[in-house]
Amino acid sequence: MTVYISQASCDERGKYVGGQAGNQSGTELNTRTYYSSSANPWVTYRAKDAATASKIANSAAQAVANMHIGYDQYERNTVRTQAMAVSWVMSAIKKDCECDCTSLAATCCICAGLSDAALFKGGNLMYTGDAATKLVNAGMQRVGSGLAESALRLGDVLVRDGHCVVVTSAPAQSGSTATPSKPTTAVSGSIDELAQAVIAGRFGNGDSRRAALGDKYEAVQKRVNEMLTGTANAPGTSTGTPRIIAGTYKVIASSLNVRSAPSLSGSVVASYGYGDKINSIAADVVEKDGYTWAHYTAYSGATRYVAVGTSNGSEKYLAKC
């Protein structure tokens, strides 16, 4: 089976510092399939008991589903501050905050009961350079480097040069030698919360989404479909505005103008051709002038708008990649 990992990747602009607090793009934190590199192998750290490992994985799943947690290396410790304020429950965080990949994993470990004093020693959560020492001092055990995918377990913390992730779906429960008939998966949040996270792009597509959501998949997918096909004021939408799945889209019109505002009166600042891809389109859209307008953040930092299609659905200009 495929292992899935939860991670903090980058901010809403595809950068690592200077973004807005909380989730803006919907993919700053995400769940994806496991990947590896022989040139830069993962070092696996594991809790000493299955219960703690499960709590680490569940905390990571809660973080992915919580739209108040975003990415910014300069504000990486604020996730710990907010987690502490709500008694170390990631799903309970209601104030926008930030993390990076390693501070996210460290906070998940603290939420599971591992030593805050060890992981936050020196007034800074662990980073990849001192993760080995801090994780072991906090109570984790180093299992090995470059483990086979089949050897990974739920709740494992994987560290390598430049990155850190948490295993949230794996062949067997941490600490178990049994091979179960189906994977163990950590997923937290209400059906509405998880559906909103899916719409924002945090659980990917297809098999990745199914594995990440585990036995909640059918209920969450049903709610997603209701939200996406419902009225503008469908229950569960955060703004009463129609939503799309956040992420990368391909232009399926012969050309598509990029505007400074979500209307035909907005200045045309660029254009895309058929087959071009637009990255990091956000989930919220605006209906105006007979069109549905989506937005993304350009490399300059400016917000740009493109038409997804006509409001009545007669024409479509973008397709989800």
C-alpha cells in the first residue's frame, strides 16, 4: 500500500517567509503520497508506544484540516503558542498562526505528550539541524535511515536535510508487527470542517484524498459535492460565496485575460493561452458581470483575477489539473 504524509510546504505565494497568517491558498499544509530520495534519505523517528504515535498522527491531521494554520518560517513558533493556548489540541486553534515543516512536526509531538522543554529548548522549536537531538531528548527513538516504505508506521516523524513530515497513513499501527488488511489513517475534524479543507485543496485528489480521509471519505465527499453544487449561501461555506477546489488549473480557452479586479472593468494585466497552467488558485470565487472569477497571487505579490467560466455554466475556461 502507499504511505501518506502530512506536511507544511510553503506560503500562499509559493514562498517561505512574509505571507499572511493562517491558510490563504488552501495548500500551505497538505497531505500527499510518500516520496523518497536515495541522495537525501529520510531518517525515521518513532514514538515508543502506539498510543503516542497515534496522537502525533492525529495532531498532524488536525493541523492539515485547520484553516487557521499557515506557513511562514519567520513566524514558525506561533503554531506552538496557539496550540498551548487551547491545551495542545490542533483542531481547537481559532487564531491565525504559522509554522514551517519542522515546527509543525514538533508541535504535533508536544500535543501527543512529548517534552515541550526538549522540543522548544532555547526558545525555538526544533529545525532540521537539531531535530535529531531534540526528538530523542523528547522521548522519540531513532529507527533508521532510508527505511523501506513498508517499514513506516502511523505517527512516524521523518526528517531529512531541508524537510520534515509526519506519517498519517501507513501499513500498520506504530509499534505493531502485524500486517493489517487496510491502512491505519489519522483524520480529525467534523465532516463540514474536513469538507472545507478538501475544497481548499488540503487533501489532494483521488486515491490520495481517499487514503487521507480514511473511513470518513464517503461522508466528506458527499458534503463537498453538496457545497460545490449548492446555492451561494450553502451551509458550511465560510463566506456565503461559491467555492472551487483550490490548486493548479489549465486554461481550456483559446486565450484568457488576467485582470486587476474581478470584473470586466478590471485592467487586463496579462493573458494566458490554451494549455497554460495557473498555480495556486484560491477556493473563493466572485460572481460579477456574468462570469465566475477566481483569484491567485502573482509573483509580484499582487492579487490577480481570471474567469473560471460564465455564471450560468454555459462556458468554461479553466479545468482542474
